[in-house]
Amino acid sequence: MPERAKLFGTDGVRGPVGEVLTPELALALGRATAAELEGERPQVLIVRDTRESGHMLESALASGLAAAGADVFLGGVLPTPAAAILVRRHGFDLGAVVSASHNPWRDNGIKFFGRDGTKLDDEGEARVEARVAAGPATGAASGRIRRLEGALDDYLRALASRFELDLGGRRIVLDCANGATYRAAPAAFERLGAEVVAIAAEPDGRNINEGCGSTHLANAAAAVVEHGAEIGFAFDGDGDRMLAVDGDGRGFDGDETVAVAALHLREAGELPGGVAMTVMSNFGFHKAMDAAGIEVATTKVGDRYVIEELVERGWTLGGEQSGHIVWTDFATTGDGLAAALLVMRSIGARPLSECRPVERLPQRLENVAVPSDEALAAATGLWEAVGREGALLEGRGRVLVRPSGTEPLVRVMVEAPDEAECQEVLDRLVAAARRALG
């Protein structure tokens, strides 16, 4: 019998609805996860994004949780980080999010947060998978399902109380990706006095991430210029990522955002230790932090690993180039809205264009198909080439070759001082990968 596919990926269970993620699987995940919780009537919060499949999967997940004895509270459409905030604020035993983040509308996903507001670790996910494989689990009595009134207001109050900003008279563009931030983002900035220009804030169930949000930053850039705004922020479908654009429409990725925040927090005496970033961070970020005397810890790809590193070191700031920004003084997960407000706090009255501490090196990325894990492990020619090219770029750039966590691919990434050298090194490594992998 073939080995059962692993349910949990880098960020929960995710895939096309009706193929990978079905109501039956959501029901089974609810039962299995509730069985892992302690106490007779564990309390569980569920929030979701705006996908048309969200209602169906929310219902199935809630039914599975209740069938195994949990009381379920439905928070409705809220950003993913709101679950982490509300779990701790209200003392829930578990938070669940129905969302596929930046994926197209046909996909959906389910991820879980423990009572401390952090995502389930690998061991916790493995236990849930084992229970799903073992079959249905039921409680002594079924739990109840009800709505959690005022969930959005609770999240907005948490933001406003942590970021005591006066944004009066400041025009700000917010690209809500037709997703989970479509109400929360404009409301959060308006409460602080900002004049908000909201785009992609009319979800219809299928337009989430469709040509908008943090994966299509050009929209926010164009809106900033068109409306004469001083800054813009683009979120992804579930609101845990954020990318920024300055008044001229130039983009700031997660590396640059973390650098801006790190320098501000250090000056304010609020940066214990250094920052934690994934292996994808640009070499220019590392040079900028080294010049500023700020230590950088490097983790695997995934904001959960950034958070684990922060907790282990007692640090508070980290993130990913893709826009996951974690500031544990507010939330225990990536929070796009909190990151945007942290940027506003960090720049003060200055335009964002004057706060560009990172000189990014040219970066090129290409994917190469992998026939099997065994083929990758045996690809000695590839790893020899990685060593050679890395040695040639030492101190000037870097190479990174890593297997994808979600697809049968190896990702080949090169950073070098100029575009031509970057492309030449990438071409040689891709050729070596294809030879070695057949």
C-alpha cells in the first residue's frame, strides 16, 4: 500500500477544495484536533477568509470539533493573526483558521493555533495526522457551536491600544486583496485618524488575491501615485503578510520592512538582541544589519520557524522576505496590520523613501523538477556545484539550493553584486541540477 500523503505542509493543510481539502477531511481534522485538547469541554475559536468555500469548510470543521466534545465559537471573516490575539485574550484552548493565504480562490486551507497563540508545532501536527488516520474520535457529549460577537472590535482595540499613533491628515493606500483584511485594515487606520484609500476591498468569494494584494504590488504602487498618498500597504488574502510602497510607488519587501523596524526599535531601546529571518533574506539585508551592529539569526522558510527562533533567543522581531513580519511584543505570529502600523511608528513624520537601509543585491530564482527524494539526495554533482559557486561568491553574494516544502521541485536561488553575474551563476547551477537529477 502506498504511504499516505502528509496532510500538513509549511503552513497547515492546504490545497484545491474538493480534491485535497474536502468537507470530510475538515470534519476529520476537527475531531482529531479536539481529541488532542485537554479538559472536558475545550473552547475553540474559528475564523476564516472570504473564499466562497469558507462557509462550507468552517461548518465541517466546527461539526468535527463539536462531535469530539469541544465548544466552538465562530469569529467570522478576520485576519489570521486575529485568531492568535483572540485565543490569548479570551482564553481559548485552540484557534483554527480556514484560509489558503495568498493562494487562488479555488484553494483553501486549515491551520491551528495553540492556547499560547502560536501555530501548532511539527509534533502537534503529527499527532493530529495520526488521529485522522486512526479514524473518528468522539467526546462523551457533543459540544455547542455559536457566534463570537464583537470579534473584529476586539482585534481592532488590541491594535489601537498597542500602537498609540496619531495618523491625522495622512493619506494611506490599503490593498486588502479582497480578503480577510477588507474590513479590519481600513477600520484600524481610520480609528487612528488616517485618510484611507482602500482598494481590492470588495470580496465576492472568488476575487481574493486575484491580481491584487501583496502578490501584485503594482496595484498599491499605482494607487499611491494616483491618489497622492504618502505610503501604501498591500496585504495577502488572510492578512498575515504585508508589503509596503513609498510615495513614489517603490516597493519595500519584508527584508526592508524588518530593517526599518529594527533600526527604530533599537534606537527606542526596544530591540532585545537581534532579528530572526529565513534563509531567503537578501544578502543586502545581512550587510545592512551587520553595519548597524544587529545580529541576524537564520531559520528555515516559514514564519513558524522564525517565531521558534525568537522564543528560543528571547528576541522580539523577525520575518520573511515575502512579507511575514513578526513582532512578538504584539502578536505571536505574522500580522500584516501590526507590521504596517509598526512601519508608521518607525518612520515617524519622515517619508518612507528616506528610510531605505537595505541595498538589495540582484536575486534570481529558478525551479527544477525533482523526480524523487532519493534522486535529490544522490545528486552529488549538484551539491559540488553549489559548493564551488558559493565559494566564488563568498563575501559578495550567495547561493541557496533547497527542496520545496510543497512541490516536487528544488529551488535554485542566486544573489550576486550585478545582474549579469547573478544570471551566469544561476544558469550554471540550473544546468548542474538538471544533469544531476536527470
